[in-house]
Amino acid sequence: MVRHWSGAPGSRKGLVGSSPTSSAIFIFWAGSSAGRAPLLHSGGPGFKSPPVQAKFLMVEIINFTQRKIDLEKIKKEFEKILKILGIEEKKVIFYFVGPSRMRNLNRKFRGKNKVTTVLSFPSPKDFVYPKEEEILGEIFLCLSYIKKLAKRANLDFELFFLRIAIHGILHLLGYEHRNPKEAKIFEAKEKEILNKVLKS
């Protein structure tokens, strides 16, 4: 059953559809932390680069937007989050999508015809993983909507972006916020992980 900001589509195929020519797939080694230089930049097409193959992978990012994004810095931030949470032998796939694609996913898997910031899809238990690779799940992030909400609430965009990413990862680990007690635990965990990322 698909719950708020999370879901289990039953199959990892067909979630995104065919890739536009401007999209690119980025696969990286788990690496060391970087400085807090800007992660996202507006304008221009997305970076185009051939995939970098590695034996053990933590993060894969697929950009379906036209935003110019420093994916190398973002993947390092995501890797910090995964390491802090003790996820070092499973991969998480992140999709950066626009409002239309996010609305379609939200309508299909949650029955809500509106844009949202993040959707998380844990890998099905019976999914057959490639050799030497196990995937924890997939996370869809709508960058333009995240930026819109951050601006509306007068929040730092990059910190809000990282917190939304943490939110999605926590859903993959089974955290929920279906009632006030769960929501309190969820919010505290989000803040704890974000503080650790910023200090690392």
C-alpha cells in the first residue's frame, strides 16, 4: 500500500518511462565529504556525462530536468546521509523530476492529483538484484517544487532540499508519520541527521 510520501509499486520498471534526450545517468563511487559549496544552479541544460562504473555503489542520480546541477557535490551529500544512517552496502536511486512527472507519479501511486516534494519507493522484497548489488529503493525529488516551498517559507533552499532528501530516505527505512507520535519521532530524526550532515 502506498502511504504518504512513500510507496511500493510492486515492480521497479515503468516508474519513469522513457528517458528524454537531455537526461543523463550518473553513477558514482561512495566518496569522502566535500565543502558546502552550492549544490544546485538555475538555468541551462543538465550535465551530460557517461556513467562511471564501480563495483560497490551507494548513489545513482538520474536527472530528468533541464536544471544545471552539480551532481558530484549532491551525490557526496547523499552519501553522507546514507553513511550516517548506516547504509553502506545498499544503493539508493534518486530521480530529479519536474512538476508534471511528479504529479503523474503522485496520482498513480497515491491517488493524489497534485505535485509533491518527494516520493519514496522501497524495492520489492522479491526483486532480483544484479550480482553484487542490492537496492534499498528509489526516491523521486521535484526540485522546482522544493525551491518554491522553500521560498514561500523563507527557508534556505539547499538545507530544505537536504532535509527533503533525508525525509525520503527515512521512508525507505520504514519511518512513517501517520499519527502525532510517529510524526514527532520522524521530525526529530530528520533534524538529527541533517545536523550531522552539516557538521561532517
